[in-house]
Amino acid sequence: MGVKTSIALKSLQWFIRGVQFLCCAVVLALFSYFLAVAAQHNFKIPTWTKAVEGISGIGVIYTLIGLLLLCCVAGHPFTSGIAIILDIAFVGAFIYVAQANRGGASSCHNTVDTLFGTRPATDDLGEGLPNFRQICQMESAVLAVSIIAIVFFLLSAIVEVILVRHRRKEARFGPSPANNYTSGSGRKGGLMGFFRRRKGSDQEAMNANVLPEHTHPEAVRPSYNTESTAVAGHEGPYNKYGESGFAHDGRVAYPEQSTYPPAGQSYGDGTYTR
């Protein structure tokens, strides 16, 4: 469970960073074009256009590094802390970008307000250059991707916090019987954890692969070195030497002897001396 959660969170963060990269790349490409046109044709444009290009350029570098290092450093407190700070900073930066391109919120018809000035939408910027309507539409695209970037930078900061919490949780629990000695956290406590444990115990009781219960003392057969041996169906110890034992026909197995052979009498393999 822990590994799957980690992969899911990293995949989500990778997707978010990818969207951020694309948004920054769009803004960088369009404003690089604006600056190139202004430089070639000596157009005067506002200073804030350079600030927008700088923000988008740094955003491209940051999100690209985030994409490349996500699989290695995701969830580390130090790197995630830096990422959260930068994400929040980029939220503010793209709010500035969206506010600077507020002229793109218009319908781009009639008179339009662009970074090249306020002109009728049908006027051309120059020979071989787009007209003011097209420039307005480019600013509309920048405004749209700036708003998307704001949302996704907020999401990435939240996901970074979740990644740090998940990593700490994994490090705190680690492999244990609660997760079958694999990665992942232990079982949750509380009422749900109680029912989960009860369910697991019932399943273990019905599992044919579970080892049998250990032997209890009353089920252990006494040693052969003792005077008595446990016999099934017989209450009390059974005398294995036969002084008071039982024969198969009900007679005493080993009756007491009152007479003995005289001393010196041969007895099979030797001489009886008593």
C-alpha cells in the first residue's frame, strides 16, 4: 500500500509540474517574440514585458528541474520545503503576469489595448507583422495560461506537503508484522482498526496453513524413566513395572514370590546364589 501511494503521489506531482512547464514555456515563447519584434522595428514597449519574460524563463528552468528530480528527492523535507517556498513565490509572480496582461481579457474587437499601444483591432503592426487583434489574442493566451499556472502552483505546494507527510509516515513505521514486513505504515487504531484486527484474527483461525496450537502440559506423555506411564482411558498413572499391573486375562501380571530356589541351584544360564 505504501509503495502504491508513493507512486501515485509522484505521478500526480509529475503531471502538475508538466502543466506548469508548459504554461511557463508558452508565456516565455510569446514574450520572447514580442521583445524580438520590438527590438527589430524599434518599437517602444513597457518595461514590465522584460519582467514577464524573466518570470517565465525562471519558471521553465524550475519546473524542468522539478520534473527531472521528482523521482529522487520527492518527499525529502529539505527539498520539498524549498519547492513549497518557490511554488508560493510563483503564485505571486503569475498573479503579476496575469494582471499585466489584463488587456487580453477583452473580446479583441474594435479598439484593443496591447503592449504595443491602443489601436483599432484591424490595424497592422507593420509589414509582415501581425495586426493588433492577433497581438491581443496572444495576450489573451498569456492571461489564460497564467491563471492555469497559478492554480497548478498552488496544487504542487499542497502535494509537496502530502509527500513529506507520507515519507515521514513510512519512515516512522517501516516494515513490520502490520504490513507483512513490506513498506507501508501500520494499521490504524480506533474503532475501525479494532474491527480490522478482529477480521484478521477470524481469517487466521480459518486458514488451513496456520500452524497448530502448541502442546499443553496435560497432553504430554510422561517419560519412560518414570515409575508410571499415562494410558488412555485409565484414570491415574499406570504402573508399567507390573507390581500392581493388569494382565490381559484379569490376573495380576507379576505376583509376589514367597519361595525361592535353594542356593547353588543351577538356573539356565548361571547359578542362583540367594
